[in-house]
Amino acid sequence: MTRANRGTSLQATFLNRQALHLRPDPARVIVRPFKPATEPRDLNPTDKTRANHIVERVLALDAKTAAGQLADVLENFQGRHPNLLKTFELRADEMEEALTTHGTFSEVQRQLIGAYFLHEYSFEASALFNPSIVPHPDQSEAPPGSLRFILSLRAVGEGHVSSLTFRAGTIAADGSITVDPTARLASSPRIGYRAPGPIGDEVEVIFRPEQDISERVIFPVTESQSNGIEDARFVEFSDGGRTTYYATYTAYKGTAIRSELIETSDFLSVRMSPLHGAAARNKGMALFPRRIDGKYAMIARQDNENLYLVYSDDLYRWEGGQAILKPQFPWEFVQIGNCGSPIELQEGWLLLTHGVGPVRKYSIGAVLLDKRAPSRVLARSSEPLLRPEPGEREGYVPNVVYTCGAMTHNDQLILPYAVSDTFSNFATIKISALLQSMS
């Protein structure tokens, strides 16, 4: 038996692909600010002049014409977005800083002006991929023996701008997975606060409590994120009895990238902060789910090739690091990276990795790290756990399977994964068989 066939037969003994395809839906839209420059770029003098011209034209309409125009807008868009009139009013308020002195707007004028500074965006028209999964903070509706979860996904729309969207679901006692129906509507959160910092803004965004998790979309709100919030690696972090959900992600502004951090306890109030230090300048950082010897720990890729272990006393600053994993097998000769936060098992830290091989084919493997000293590699998969099947090779980026994080339930590893940067699916893996297959 060849090595490739041996790896395939081993995979078949412990990996089960589900039939839970989460595909992009161009009908799901949000309204985004339009100034007439698209946020988050600030208005320049030309933008402000154009904005004031728009307001002048609205104010020149007589009351009947303005009311008719607003009614036409509502007829076209009201069923596509929640609280649309309130959204128009808030948008008009946000534009005040760009407007010249004017009289008091009537209610209709204010709502209509707000409408002129918004646009619809189909946030997942192109792709819904690179998922990560964590236990749901509310397990009250979980049947006995099952576990509720929250799935994060990278959504891509017009202009290849990435945002963050969510789904919820249930893992049954036997490892079978169901995903809750997706809400028809979607919307962005309001900004709770924005605090400028030396390398970028810290921002809190807040969703309404009545919103279903699948309605919530985090779209870029800072200059560093202006072209995308990419590949969020969520982890349930325990510290002194307190549970916080963190996610490292890549902020992309079109010309530069950097690592940033999401922090939330309830997926309603979400804080986004830039990470400082030389070790945070690249992408693909993944936080361990607890401190190790009193320090925070990350798996990171600093040289676009190898994986590093980095410790820090400060969650927001990362320096240095020790290379612990290098490409070793043919399916990962080009480079390796992490596929989400390490998962704590009795046997050690299970780290999922991705490897890039010939013809830029991405596959998913695994490494077992020592629990006390994660720089020590105990075992490693010589063959991929998951590689693109013939039916999974076509898409926006062919020949890629990828994940941003898995979780365990009973004796199963629950692995959501993306297919060719286009849609997402699930696989389950028997943990005991997986560990036996590693050398």
C-alpha cells in the first residue's frame, strides 16, 4: 500500500463528513453607511461638498414630494431590513458633523436624508467560509447529552470585503450536528464607543438582545479593517472561573494586514482591539484557551512558513517567539499554519494545522503538544486528516479545505471546515482513533 493510500484508509476509519453545506446567500443584505464615500474612510472636503449638495436637494423638495419619495423608499426596502425608519434617523444624526449650518429638519426630511447616506450590501454574496466553533454561552435549550454551539464564518461580498457572521446549532450526544435556520434579515451593530490608540482604534459594537445570532454581522468599522475582517479564530477562554470568548483575526486595509482581537462574553457586546508587538504583525494567531504558567500563550506564524509559540504577560502585546513546527511532509512543504486555537485533551494540546503542498493544495493535519511545555511536540499526523475531495475542489480558490477552529464533544472532534474559499461543511472525528493514527 502506498503512503497516500495508507493515509486515505486511516482517514476513513475516524473521519465522517457531514452533509451540512452552509452556502453563501446573495439575498441576505445589510444597509451600510454611504457618505457618499463608503465608510470607514473619513470624509475629505470633496465628499463633504457632495454630501451638502444632496441635503440641499432634499430640502428643496416640497412636503408632499418629500413624503412621496420616502414612501417609495419604504415600499422598496422596508421588508428587507429591521427598524428601517429608525436606521434612517440615526444615519442622519451621524452625518451632522459633515453638514453646514441648516434649519431644523422635519421628521420626513430627516428620514429621507438618512436614506440617501445608506446603501445595501450583500455581505455573503460571494463566499461563506473559514469557520470556527465554540460552545454557546446559553445552554438552557440544549437537550440532555447535547451541546449548543456558536459558529463564526467569514462572509465575502462585493469588492471582496470580508465581514463576520454567525450561526447557532446543536451537537447531539452521538455527535450528529444540526444548524438552526438562518434568519431572513441581517443587520450591523451600533457602535458603543470608539477609543483612538497609538496604532489604531479600539471599538465596541453592540447588537440588540432580540436579534437572532444569525442576524448579527460585524462589518469593518475602522481604517485598519476597511477591506476586511478575516479568519476569526474564536476560543472559549477560562481565567479564574470567568469565561470570555476571544477571537484573533486579520484586519486588512487593502495595503497592509495586522492581527487584532475580539472580546465578548455574550456575542451581544463585542470589543475589537489592535494587537501590539512584532509577533502580531503577521496573520494567523491563535490563543490558547487558558493561561500557561500564568502567561497568555499563542500559536503564530511569523515568517509565512513555520509555526511559533509565543508567551506574553499582556494579552494585547506579543513579542518574540520560539519556532516549534516546520514543514516536514510533502503535503505541507510550501508552508504550515494553525487552524484555530489548541484544544486541551487529557493527552496534551491538540493543534489542528494546515499544510500547503503541490499546486497550492491546502490540507488539514494535527499535532499533539505537551500540556505543560507546549513547545514539545509529542505526535504529528504524517498524512492529512482532511484534504479536498474531487467534489470539493471547485470554487473561488480551488483545492483548499480550511478551518479556523474546532471543538470537542464527548469522544468526537467537531470540525467545521471551508471548501475552496466558497462554502462550509462539517466533519466529525473520533479523538481516540485520531490520536492512535499520529506518530
